[in-house]
Amino acid sequence: MDALKPVLIAGAGPVGLVAAAALVRAGIPVEVLEAGPGISEEMRASTFHAPTLDMLDDLGAAPEMIRQGIIGPRVQYRRRDQSVIAEFDFGLLADVTRHPYRLQCEQFKLTRILHGLLAESPLYSVRFNAALASAHDEGGSVAAVLEDGTRLVGSYLIGADGARSAVRKSAGIAFEGFTWPERFLVLSTEFDFARIIPGLADVSYYADPEEWFFLLRVPGVWRAMFPVRPEVSDEEVMTPAFARARFARVVAGRDDYPIKHTTLYRVHQRVAETFRKGRILLAGDAAHINNPLGGMGLNGGVHDAVNLVEKLVQVLHGEAGEDLLDRYDRQRRGITEEVVQRQTIQNKKNLEAATPEDQADFQRRMAEAASDPARAHAHLLGMSMINSLRRAAEIA
């Protein structure tokens, strides 16, 4: 019986392990296939929105994440001169969430927490150094062949193996979209910007037509992200001098910040043509990627995993037919295209607005939204992805 075969999950990142935790919680055995030698220690994404925390709380992971992270009660939009365009208090969402704030907690902490919780269950197994070579839907089951030739059989295969997903490629699913011409530079420093910027929120976006950026506090460091023009070489960007010059523009007269981490990467806006092909399913970056402004990538991936597992459990328990999984595709791919891609693109356009008219329009809209509790509440419903979840639930 399909229900006795494990669900195979490619990728032991946040999305894969959220799916594994939700399946195990429902009594479904899982086998996670991780290409790397262990649970990744990469910092990568670090913002968790309110409804995501509610979901993770249901899986038992949120309390430890909160202990290891930083609660961000407000978000700001600022100008280069440090004046505040608008500030929003997540406490306004207390009527719709158990976690009315943003949590800043590096994603590797979540994967370690989930892996620790799952390790106690006999329904969970994980293989490291298990890179996927191919996947095959065999009608009543799915087979995953690893690069070392090992063949594994499961009831379904969830591809949560990132933007270069071997599962997606093996299934022949197109990954449509575009790549931004500029790259994004992430710098981390142990210097506390709140010491020299009065009233600085833990999450602060700076609008500027020449070079927008944001400051984000995570445990032990502040992270800053800057766009890098296409004509600047990777070699130049990775130098200490380039990092100092970027930080020097945050507060005039300072360029002495100690640089702890430097990461440069290209940014894409892409969505898979389908999130389901028979018994092969996609979630997270394997299904969609977007720019990081707004923190919607990782959160959207967790939302994928929870939505998918809710439906997959019903199918595996014989409570619904396989066509229910098509609704997963309609809901999560639909909301990715309708809301997440559009909103992340608009977030970038807002911060880099070039004309005085566009700048004034963005600043007016933000100030008006922040000035009235009802408008602020509505704005935060979108920013925290509560609206996107509500909209997805409406898709039949």
C-alpha cells in the first residue's frame, strides 16, 4: 500500500524538514535525501513572518527558534539622511496571529531544531551525501536514483532541493522567469548600528535612487544588503575596500566596521511551470525563487510544505483522491505568481524609485498607511504574508 511506503524528500533544508516534520506528525514515514554531508550551516535567509511562526509552533519548533533568535517588533522605511518615511508595529497583528512580530533567526537554526525533533521518531530517516541523479514516476510509486546508483522507492517524491533542483530537472519541469542584471551583496558586521542611528528598527529598509539597501539585525551581527551594478567585477566586490565603501554610505563619516561575512549572489524571479507532475512534487526554491526584499522566499517555501502535506496526508490515508494534489499546484503556484512575485518585484521598485514623482508617491503611500491603525493593519497583513495565505485558501 502507498501509505506504507515512505515519502521521499530531496533536500534537508528548512522546506524539506518542515515537510518531513508535518508528515511524521501525521504518522507518515519519510526518508530525506540530502546531497551534502550533514545539516547545512549556511546562514542564508533569516526572516520568519508571523503565520510561518504559527505553523512552526504547531510542529514544536517555534519556542526554541524564538529562544535562539531576535524578536523584531517593528519595521521601518528610511531615507539616506536617516529620516523615517514610515514605521509599522507588528503588534497590530495580535488579533490574527500568535506571533505578532518578525523573528530574525538564521535558517540553519531551524533545520537543526527540526532535525533534532525528528531524530526521536522511528518514522524519520535521513541519508547524507545522497545527491539525486534521477527521479521516475512509476505509476503506483516513485523511484529516486542517487548518483552512487542506489535506487530508493517511495509513495511520492517532494523536491525541496533548492533553485538548482535535481528533482525538477529530472522531471523535465521548466523554470520560467528572469535574472536581475545587478547582483546582491550581503555584508555582516558585529558593529551595532543602533548605537549611532537613533530609533533604528531591527528591520530597516532604505530607499534611494542611487543605491537602496537594508539593515537587518540577527543574533550577534547586523546584516546589510546592497545592489551591485553589472559592470563591477566579482573580484572588486569581494575586496575589503569595496565593503568599507558600501558601509561608509550608511552613516556619513564612518567606514571602520569590522566585516564578518561577505556574500555575493545573483538574484532571480522564476516559477516552475507546475508544482506537480504525477507523484513528483516541488516546494520552496525548487518551485519558485524571488528577490529577498520582504523575506518572502523562505516563508513561502514553508507555506508550500504545510499546504502540500495537508493534502498529501489525506491522499495517503485514503480520504481523498490524487486530484487533490492538483489543488496544491493551483493554490501555491497561483499565489506565487499572483502575489509573491509581483510583491517582491514591487518592493525593489519602491526602494529604487528614480524620479522625484515616483519617490514622492512611494513615500506618501507608506506614510499614509503608517499613520492610521486600520491602514497599518491592512498593510501588515500583506507584508507578513497573511493575505497571501488567505488568498491561496480561496483557490479551489
